[in-house]
Amino acid sequence: MVAIFNPGTLSPAELSRWVYDALGFAGGQVISIPSPQPKPYRAVVLMPEEARTATLRIYAWNITHGGGSERAPDEFRIQLTGRMPVVTEGETTIVLGWSPLFNVFAAWDPQVHAGRHSASPSLQVRQETLVRAHEDGLAAALRESGDVVVAFRAELLTAYCLNADRIHLDPSDEVLAEMRDVVTHEPQSQVLISNRPLVERRLTLAYRAWDFRQRVTGAYEGQCAICGLGLGLIEAAHIVPVAWPESTDATSNGLALCRNHHYAYDSRLISVSSDCTLEISRQRLDALSRIGNYDVRWIEEVDGKPLSLPTHRADWPDPVYLELGRRLRRWVP
């Protein structure tokens, strides 16, 4: 269980900025759409790797306990004030709450709750769901009203938005069990559900990408293992490419790299030997020099240098993975 304290709530401007920031955590492109009203927040999200685009209408509030002693101690909620959710054709409507207490979002079915007209409409989520999302990254529960409330860490906001309609389509116990399976750390091939493979695969991959990145960048203290850059610009690179059937999400199969060195690594300009020494591909650099006047000094200067390694030896790159990664990338010095 997480410790219960009162960190306060976000102002409307802070909440808006936080939602847009969280949308960018998945690595796609987020384009804000100007709106004459404070709500909804409108944005276009582009995920190049999945060739997916979505136009979002996000209605967001703070999640608080509210209601004083009249409400159950484990009941939290958002209060739908200011502007009621409206489902608009051609856009994905999101009804969202942010909990500063548990550091997670919660989301409700917009089809069920659009156009609420009661004097003080609110949507509830139980503390247990928020705690599980805080601890595991993702949690879901079936509410008494028959709809699903989903809670998740900020890094999974884009994954939720791209799959919200499917997630809320079938609020059965089977679907909720499948969503919980996403965080069981089973091999990906064993988690796919035959009846709903698309959404389950997307949620699984999104969760695993978040979990892998958290562990790898944490092991390297948020700094690039090659150049030391931090500033929140670090990515988790798989040593054995994730497309390989025997690839793993173990921390020892990851390197924390800035975007430049990540791309150089995947492009075979840079490699890491089994003793964690950096090497450059002279053949690749010579080939590039023949087709353009490239400044390759930032690549050449790392040749022969040791990789910066995590504090804990268990998190160091596995030599077996390093050699396999070189073979699969067809590394040429």
C-alpha cells in the first residue's frame, strides 16, 4: 500500500499542461488544437511506429475524496464541473481524472457519462483500483453502474486514449481479467487473448514498454550510457531487438541512451562489445562519407571508450545479449 498524504490538487492550467506532457511520454508526436473553451483539451496524437493517429477531446479533473464523512473512506471521485463531456463524431472523447495522491490517472466510459445533467455529477473510483494502478501500472474495475473504470500511470495515457473505445466496449469479468494479465510479466506470446488480440497486444506492449523504460533508465540514473546526457531525454534501447522471438524485457537486455546514440546504435554506427567497450563501424561511416559531407566526429570520439554501467552489477548488459545483438544487427566494424 502507498502512504496516504495530501499533496494538494493541480490548478486548471497545471492539469492541462500535465495531460499534454503525459501524452508525449509514449514517444509519439502531440499537436495541441486551440480551443475557445478551457475544456476539452484537444490534441492530435501521432504514433509513427504503429502508423496510428487519433484526434482527442479530453475532459479532465482532479481526483479527490470529497464528500467528507458522508462518503466511504475508500471512495474517490471527479466532480464534473465547468463543462460536461460531449461525444463528437470523428474524435475520441476521454473522461479523465488525475490523482495527485496516487500519481495515476483514472478514466471512465464517455458514452455512459456524456451530457450528465444532475446538479452535482461525479464519477467514482475505489482506492483499491488507484493503489493497484500505482503499484502495477494498470488496473481496472467494474462499477455498480455497469461501466469500467480504468486507472493507469501517466506513461500509459496515450495507450489508453488509442484503445479507450475497445477497453470500455465489454465490461465483463473476462475483459477485466485480461487487462490484469497485462501486468503479470508473462511472456508476450502467452498474454495475447484470441478473442481480443489487438487491444490486449497494444495494452501489453504499452505496459511492457513503460516498465522496461522505467527499469533501464532508473538503473542508469536517467543518463545516457554513452554521453551522460540526462534532462529527461533518455530512452531504453533493447540490446537484442524486441522483434527477435527470444528477446526479453530484462534490465540486462537494455541500454539507457539519448535519442542520437539510440538511433546510432540501432543504425549500426555504434556497437558495444561483450566487455562493454564502445566500437564504431568504420565501414558504415566510410559509406556515409561517400554519399554526403557528414560531420562524424561525435561518433568517432566514443570509439574504444568504456560504457557507463549501472551501480548494480545485475543490471549490467549481459555479454550474451551483447553478442547476440551484434549478430542480429549484422554488425561490421
